[in-house]
Amino acid sequence: MPMMHGKQRLNMSLNVRGRGMNRFKFMAAVVATGLGLNMATTAPTLAQDEAVREITNIKGNLYRFRNNGHFSAFLVTSDGVIATDPINEAAATWLKATLRSRFGKEIKYVIYSHEHNDHVSGGEVFDETATIVAHANTAEALHKNPFTAVPERTFEKSTTIKLGDGAVNLHYFGPSHTDNVIAIEFPAERAVFVVDAISVDRLPYRNLYAHDMPGAIDFIKGVEALDFDIFMPGHGSLGTKADVVEHREYHEDLRDAVQDVIDDGGTLADAKEQIKLEKYRDFENYDGWLGENIDGMWRLLTAK
């Protein structure tokens, strides 16, 4: 179980192994949490590649899709499904078949969170039924390197995807983890999905690859300003707005600690020896990634 820091965490880990696309097995569970969410979980997997896959109900018609350590989200509406990252071709194929079987619905929109291939590969699986939506910078990057279906609809600052009785708001708050990560808001469900730029009780990835400073902090502040209760990251546990605030505070504390060493004339080696950030010791990957986070922040602060 992840550390709770006085807040209830959502822990869903059901999985069932099947033997092919036509032999899904389903299991349901209801988990009561401090948020009062009804978390009914269906957890089939494919023996084909031994991937752990599951669908978890978050609230109302909003669901979270897991493919091993990656997560996306989708909203079931009266006229079809609005989905986010396909993750990869095998995951997208599984999801497409499962949505048809379970809900009798087709995916009508697929929203890319950003350009990285470990989240948006496999978009071509939905070509027949779905419009691909992404930030304009994501579309530009994918036109240059079209490893997945290229977005057909783009936006600059914000837009709303409406389908049947459902709606999803898309927000761009500037460069953060890449120059095209967006916040995907489900207003009726009071939930927000963000990939890689924000985590729950988890250090940022390794050496802050592709990060922008101060953009990474400004992006989190933009997400904080949205009206939501449930936070869904692209990796790891679900959380709340308080977890988003805490992730921003980690970035600020790391920045300030590294800047202090720079201002004192110290070296990167000094920073890695002196900076401990004990407040965050219970975060996932603290022991493995803190040194790399310091490396990354040093690079960002000394680049100009």
C-alpha cells in the first residue's frame, strides 16, 4: 500500500488471465474509499502477451484502463466512448474489443495526452470509428515522426469534446514534461487525467527527462486551478487535488535546494551529497531517483 499522508489512497489490483480475445473472464469488486467513490473493477488480461490489463470504474461513466504500469481513461456516453491514450497496439486492440463486449459502444474520440510513444502508440487501431484529438504541438511532432495515427483535430489553449450526454475539457498550460502535455478534465465526474507531468506520492521520472523549468511548476499550478476532486495520473495510484499540490511543492523544494547549492558555489556532487528532502522520503522511488532528480534540476537551472 502507498503511504497515505492522512488521505485515503485508492488501491485497485484485480487481474484475471484469459486465453484469447473471445474468452474474457470478468471479476467485479466494490472498494469504499475516503473519497466515497464506487470502484467496481473488471480485470481481464490477454494470455497472448501476458500483459496485466484491467478496467476500473472511477465515478459514474468514467473508467480507468490499465496496461501493466501505464494508465489511460475513458468516458462512456450515450453516443459512444471518449478515450485517452491508446498506450500501444496490443492494448488498444484489447480495449476496443472489451468496450464492444461490455458496453456495446465504439470509441468515437481518442485524446492524446502528449507525443511520447509509450502512451500514444496504437492510435491506428481506432481509425475506423474515432477522431484523434491532441494539442497542436503533439500533432506537429507526430507529423514529423508518424509512429501512430496522426491527430485530425487540434487545439492551442483549450477545447471541449462533446459526445452524447458526455463532455471532456482539454487544457494546455504551457511547456512542462515536453511542450505538449495537456490536462484532460472530466467536469461532470470532477476528475482530471494528466500523464507524466504529475504523480501521486511518487518522484518525477529519473533525471526530469524533457522537463521545462519553470514550466513544470506553472503547469501544475494550472491543474490546481481546475475544479476537481479525483486525480488520475498516467502511472501509479489515484489521488486528490492535495496530491497535485504536494507534487508541485516537491518540485519547488527540489528547485530551491539545488539553487541554494549553486548560489553557494557548490558542485553537482555537493548537491547530491547534501540534498535529502526528508519530507518526501515515503514517496515511491525516493531512494532510486532522488539523485537523478537532482541531476535533472541542476541541468535545468544551469542551462541558461
